[in-house]
Amino acid sequence: MMHFHYSHSHLLCEEVPIAALAEQVATPFYLYSRRTYRENYAQIDQAFGAHPHRICYALKANSNLDLLRDFAAMGAGADVVSVGELKLALRAGIPAHTIVFAGVGKRDDEIIAGLQAGIRSFNVESEAELAVIDDLARQRGESARVALRVNPNIDIHGHPYISTGRSADKFGIELQRTRELLREIHAMKNVKLVGLHSHIGSLITELAPYTEVGKIMAALAQEALALGHELDYVDVGGGLGVIYQNALAVQADTAPVEGLALSPRAVAAQLLPPLADLKCDLIFEPGRALVATSGVLITRVLYVKHSGGKRFVVVDASMTDLIRPSLYNAHHQIVPVHFKNTESEKCEIVGPVCESGDFLAKDRELERVQRGDLLAVMTAGAYGYSLSSNYNARPRPAEVIVEGKDYRISRPRQEVERVWE
């Protein structure tokens, strides 16, 4: 459930009125519902039932340390793509043996860091990378645990920037070449094949891609087992989509709503049957599905202006705080923190950054607002703060976590003096 709702026309995060919170914390700031992301984790974890599995949280979605500690306490592993994410996961208490290291461009020092930490494995994305891992492990007198990331050429029918499983994408190894490597890897003395991996993209809203990837990975795993490999896991990636448009009903009183685009049980029902006979773990790597619906970006209206027949609502949040709309025209519902039930008008919601691409919404219906009003950018818990920047020497926003009637500042707003350090 997404625990943001209206009570007497005021938007609450769990039981905390957001307007009152904004009097204590300077806008813009990110606000997370702990209850939401914990419930999301439990729902996805329970969907796989008794089948041996591990939920490996994709840190790229949101690497807030308090969130990571919560996921660690709930039993999560981690999907990391850099040495920074690896260190964050370890610092949060996620055991090294539950961490998988993905990414098409692992540097030598990152591979060595993974070996030193004793991670579960490297998800290998190319023959060249496999050779480098073999050589670095040889130099250290070790055997590196690896999984081959297969590119199954599955189209999720999403934005090209978040599609990762088509043959034209940079990720993974083509299916036929993966089959050949299952044989060739036997000759490599310092790597051990322990898994197979695939991640076909993000924001998946159809069940069919999961059906396809389950069948492909099961068949490939059977080939690997027939060749004498002892597989520890099959990793089917993540990508479970969330609801961005009309995520929240804007009215005087509402109740928490479901925020995922697909039922985790329905996804598991597609993945598990073809993999059921394999005596190895299933790894699922949700990122967005765990945290997107748990977060909002709170921003304050600075000015309302009219130009060229358009109405511009200028707010204090910008593309430096949430770049998704500018980066690939992503849609985030934007709602008033205090619902006044006034006449709505079409407007552009823009930030202060000196770029025409600095907008949060275009041609959006929004009730009339004035200077000082608060707005909430919904479903912003994933790829919000983690993609923020200091462009225009703007400090990064604070992150606040709510639990019930209480809140705490998880990460304070960056001091202006620290921007250029």
C-alpha cells in the first residue's frame, strides 16, 4: 500500500501532516513512508512462497542508508553496480554473501573490491569482462564466483532508456554466445560459474515478459547443468512497474492505495513454474517496486506567471532534485498538499534552473495555486535523490522518513558550502 492520503483536505504521510512538516524542514525535500517500503518488501518476498529465493534490492533506485539498513534487517541482499554501492550495502549490514555485482563497465579496482569482500558473485556482461575477472582472480590466487548475464532479446515495450534486454541494448551477452560460453568457461581456471542472470528492463507493466524470461532462463539453466555446472542461483532481474499516473485520488478524504502496476504474486506465478525443478535459488532484484511509491518530493510555489499563452507555476524544486521528467519525459502526478477544491487550470510546473528542460510537468491540470503553496510530486522514492545533482551549484535536498506519527531527518539538506567541495 502507498501510505499517502488526504484527511480533511490535508495530505498526510502515514499519520504526519505534510504541511506541518514543511514548517520544520526547508523545501524542497524528499519524504519517505517507512510503512510503505517495508510493506512493499514483504509483499514481494512473500509472493515467492517456499521456493528458495533471495530479494536483492537494487541500490541504484535509492541508496539512502536508513532504507538500506531496514532492508538488511528484513533479510534482503543487494544488487550493486559500483564499488560505492558495494560499500554502502556492506555498511548497511547487508551480508557480502548476499550481494551480486552487475554493470557493463566494472573497473579492475571494483572487481578486486568484490573479491576482497567475498560477494556472492559477479554478474558478467561480456567475454572481455570474464577474461579480466579470471586474470585478476589468478593474480590473487583465488577463484571468482561468476554468473553470465544473458541478453534474451525481450522487448518490454517501455522507454528505450529503461529497456535493457533487447539485442540492441548494451547489457548482457547474446543468448547463442552465452550457450557457447557455458562450454568454454570450463577451460578457465580462476572463475567458477555459479549462476545465470538476466534483467530485461525497468517499469514492466505486462506479465508476458516475465513469462518469456522464466522459460528462457530455465532452458539455459538445464543446459548448464547438463554440462556439469553446479548452479547456485538463477537471477531473473527485477523491473516490476509502479503506478505513476493518477497514483492518488485528489479529494477531501482518501485511503491508502495499492501502488504497484502488477501483483507480485502474478509475477511469481509466471516465473516459478519453469524454474521449479531447478535445485538452486531464485534471485529477484526489485528497486523501483520497493521504494518508488514510498517517496514524494515536497516543493513550494515561488511564483505564478503567464507568458506566450501559457501559465507557469515556478517551484523551488528542479531537475537537479528530480531529473526523470527532463531525462525521458517521465510522468509524476503532482498534487496540492492542501486540497482547496478550487478551479483547475492547465499549466507548466517548472523549476528555477537555467535550462528550458527544467520542468516537473507540462500541460498539467492543477488547481489554482499561489506563492507559498505546497505541492507533492508523487511516486518519487526511486531515481529521485539518487539521480540528483549540484548543477547551478544547488544543494541536494533533505531526506525525511516518517513512521506513524513520528519523523526523522535521515539526511539533512546539503549545505551550500559543501556543494563545491
